[in-house]
Amino acid sequence: MYKSFSMELAGRTLTVDVGRVGAQANGCAFMHYGDTTVLSTATASEKPRDGIDFFPLSVEYEEKFYSVGKIPGGFNKREGKASENAVLTSRVIDRPMRPLFPKDYRNDVTLNNMVMSVDPECRPELTAMLGAAISTAISDIPFDGPCAMTQMGMVDGELIINPSQEQWDNGDLQLTVASTSEKVIMIEAGANEIKDDVMIDAIYKCHAVNLQIIEFINKMVAEVGKPKHTYESCAIPEELFEAMKKVVTPEEMEVAVFTDVKQVREENIRQVSAKLEEAFADNEEWLALIPEALYQYQKKTVRKMILKDHKRPDGRTITQIRPLAAEVDLIPRVHGSAMFTRGQTQICTVTTLAPLSEMQKVDGLDENITNKRYMHHYNFPSYSVGETKVSRGPGRREIGHGALAEKALVPVIPSEEEFPYAIRTVSETFESNGSTSQASICASTMSLMAAGVPIKKMVAGISCGLVTGETDDDYIVLTDIQGLEDFFGDMDFKVAGTLDGITAIQMDIKIHGLTRPIVEEAIARTHEAREYILKEVMMPCISEPRPTVGKYAPKIIQIQIDPQKIGDVVGQRGKTINTIIERTGVKIDITDDGAVSICGTDQEMMDKAADMIRIIVTDFEAGQVFTGEVVSIKEFGAFVEFAPGKEGMVHISKIAKERINRVEDVLTLGDKVKVVCLGKDKMGRMSFSMKDVKN
């Protein structure tokens, strides 16, 4: 049965077709927002996957190049692996929806979102977010929704609901908020130093819009929603928990987890596990459930300690940050390096500078191929958590953490005019015990400064956690959560920013939403912690960017030329510019507006290249003096090359003050000579004189 539903959303029409396509999926929503079209489907396996202790949810966001009238590049001419934007969009859809599925559900679920048409006024990412929520809500898959997502931009201080792509890219705020009918369940933001109160206001304006969308979804569910199917529960029997408490008492479990050293705690838990396995050796059914049951036993113990006793596993107070340390210049010869340590979390960031020609080219669902000048990459090797695993490149988590740190730092990166470099920072995780992404922001800030990048302000990041009780008022917000508090807690609320405002937020939760007081307290806590980290740890280590780039970094000279003379500098088939490069060993980039960047490590050669370019683009006048090389000798005179591809003639009568019979009596090929310009001869060639050069 085909039905179409519509609502007005931020001044544009959102239309959802149900039953028109994708009838064999558990749920399908054919989404139209303006001219943006996304096909969103939700499918689930009939039976749970064997041998797993987690919910196997997969979220896909497929960018089809035909949606913007483009053919993919490369030899295959078809879409390849997911772009970084596609990965990040999938993560933003996954994070709010995952907690709304039953905790004991083990059936495979895939949410697929295929972008088929793009209207620049209606972002496909938002359309896919809504499509995933709608297709799941109307399906027969167990889901405690519906939920909705809204995006907020800011242009000239004005908040804009669901901004166009241009407003999103060029505004001061990129905020995405997901909600249920009662609470906020996910926040993702990049911002240009937005004040705390403005951010909170924007979050709850998004929430208000989400409530309207949820009302719209509920009408669809009432008309075309399928009854939710039953499933095989994978919950741990309560009898097993009671039996475990007799073998390992709650007091013994508290002792096992109450330590600030991760390795000691893990050894304690190994001993507890061995004790339980020995006790239940004769019960094969319970023996197979011990790993998951022990995890939940730890979780209940830690949550009780924090919520009821206000005790954290490592002995800190609720607002206390772990021991901090900062260091710069620990890696020799690189362009900039810094290390930031917070407890057992340790990140080293290395900065590399390069000419603008090495910017990353990003080909996506946009009208043009865009350039990315600042790149932040994050690596999380298995040794950082004491495990062994073959590295197979960055996964979605690494890509997400790198993008979050990049988002936090972009607002303080200097413009191309101020600092004409492509910039790459790489954060290497040396050790991890919670919130490495925020440590990478701190390390990257210091690394950029050590490399001589004149960032506008310093940025720091910190994460808050949450443990909730039975009521909305029964909760504790934890400053600077470690791994255990993240695993067993209800929230990971990351906020980065300067002393003056927020530059990035990423909030994940494992419960069905946060009240406004929790959001406000988390933002206030992170603000206080951020100030402490900046003033007490980072600024004493390095207080301002170095005045120049380092010894091993490339140096760049910028000059401006008339755009109409770019062809003179490049020469026929690039001959002139390649000659300059060969003679000086520099790299040269020229933009369409005539901005020339000369990059190298030898200042003398860079100056020489700049002089050559200036000579080439100069409108020659009589009286100008040049130094050139004799490249050709004729009976009537010699030709002198005074810049690559630029020659002038010295007539035999202008070579020496005295009369000479043969040019070869004075000059030979390759001689370096100083000449003065006499203007142009009858043939339009530059005419020079050697004898009239004034000493």
C-alpha cells in the first residue's frame, strides 16, 4: 500500500513515500526534501547472530555521484569505498539510534541510506538522518523511538534551522541535534568560538523542531507502521547474578575495580573471572555467559560506587582531572611535535608543513572538487591499550576522532594569506585510558605552535561522563572520564574550545536522553576544565606560536604578479617555470589571481627564484640594470638571457668602451655579465648595453 506524507520543515517541504519502493525491506522511506532524494531502508535478520555479546548494527550512507550529475573519477568509473564525509554521516546516524534498540537484541540490523539527488538548499546528510529514523520507526524491528534530527547554522549572528550547504559551509556554527519526544540524545557541533549560553539555546531550538518532526513520524507509524516482531532475548539470567555474588561478594568486586592503574584493575578482573569459571565449571550454560555477566557485574558495581558513594574507581573527586603533563619538541627533525598526557592517556602530535599545492583534493557531492588545507589524522594502535592486533588502516572510529579534532582546530588556523602553507597534524596514541580525541586536540594545539603556525588562539578539549539513577534528578556528572567510567557510564560529552568559546562538541549516550540541567552542567564543567588545562598546563609549556617555522620546515616567499602575466612565468608548455625550478631547486605555485608561492629550504635560492619571476613580469624600461648569461654569440653582437626565457641583445658596439672587431675577443658562452636596458630595437627585441653600465 503506497502512501505519501508531507510536512513543512524550515520553509521547505519534506515528503516521505512509504510503500512506493523497497517493499521487501523491513522498513523503507523514500525521502524528498526539496529536490534532495534519499532512499532509506531498515532491515533485520530473522535470528540473532551466534557468539556475540553486542548489538550488530550497521549504518551506511551511500553517496551516488549521479545525484549531482557527475561521473566518478578513476579507472573503474564507479563509486568506491565510503568517503570521509560518508563515514562521518554514518556515525552521526548510528550514535543516537543505537541506544534506542533493545539492549538484549542480537539480530543483525542494517540501516542503508542512498543519496540519489542533491539539492544544495537541502543537505542530503540531514535527509538521510531523518530517513533512517523514519524507516526504522515504521518497520517491524524493535525500536524505542521515534527519534528525529535537526541541524542548525549561524550566519551573521542569526541561527538558521536546516541551513543550505553554502550557509553550513561558511557560517559560524554546524550543529546537529537528535532527540526523542522527551530528551536530547545526541549533539555534534563545530563552531567558531560560540559562547556556552548561545550553544545551549541553539541545542534546544533544534530540540523544539525535533518534537514537531516526531509528531509527524508518529502519524506515519499510526497509519503504516508494522507491529514490532518478537525476538530471542540474550539477557543474562538473574539467577546467575545472584550465584556470582555468593562467589565474589560486592565488597570484593569493589576492591577489584577500585584502582587508578588500568593494568592492576585488569589483572584483578582476570583473577575474579578465573574464580567464577572454577565455581561454575560444571554448568556449561552459565560458564558461557560469564564474560558478559562479569562485565555487567562490574558495571553495576562502578555505577553504585559513583552514584551512591560518590567514589570513583581511581579515587578522584567528581570534578577532579587526572594528572596532566605537556611537552614540545620531543621528536627531532620534524616540523613540530608535542605530547599531552592525562593520566594513562597519552597523545603525541606531529605537524608537517608543505606548499599549498599539497592540499588534499576532496571530490564529493559538491559542484566542484574542493581543497582541504588543514588535515588532522588520528591513529589508535592496539599497543596503546595493551592488545595485539594487525593494523589494517584507520577504521570509522579513527576517522571520526580525527575529524572531531580537526573541527575543533579549524577556527584558529590562520588564513592562506597569513600563512601560505598546507598543514597536516597526525596524532599518535601512545597510551589510552579514555578521551584520547580530546587529548589529541591539546597535543595538536601545542604541536602547531611549536611548528611556527600562527594559530589565533589555543584550543583544549575535555570529556564529561554521567551516571544516572532511577529518576531524572538522580544523576552525577563526572569531569574527565577514564575508560572504565566511559564503558560503564551513560554519557561521553566531549567539548573543545578556546578561553573565549566552544569550537567543537560530540556527545554520545547509552540511555534514552539527557535533561536540560544535565546538558547545561556538562557544558559548564567542560568550560571550567578547559580553562584549567589551558592556563595551568598548556600555556606554561608553550605560551605562543614560534615566530618562524623550524629549521627543517620549508620556507615560503609570496609575491603578487599581474594575473595576465601568469603565462609569461609559466612559458610555453611550462618551459620557463620549469627552468626556474631546475636552477633554484624550489617549488612554485601560482593561483589564478596571480599569487605566487615560492617554497624551499635555501633562502638564497628562494630569493633568486623570486627575482627571476619579478624580472619576467616587469614592464622593461630604459635604464634598468640586469645580470645575465651569454647564451648566443653572433657577428653583430651577443644574446644575454637575463631571466628564464627572457633574452636581450648587446650589439657589438655596446660591448666595450673601446672598439672591438670580434665579439669573441671579449665574450664567451656562459659568461655572466651586467647589462643596462636601452629599450627595444627595431625588431622589438630588448636592447642592452654593457659599456653604459654605471659602476
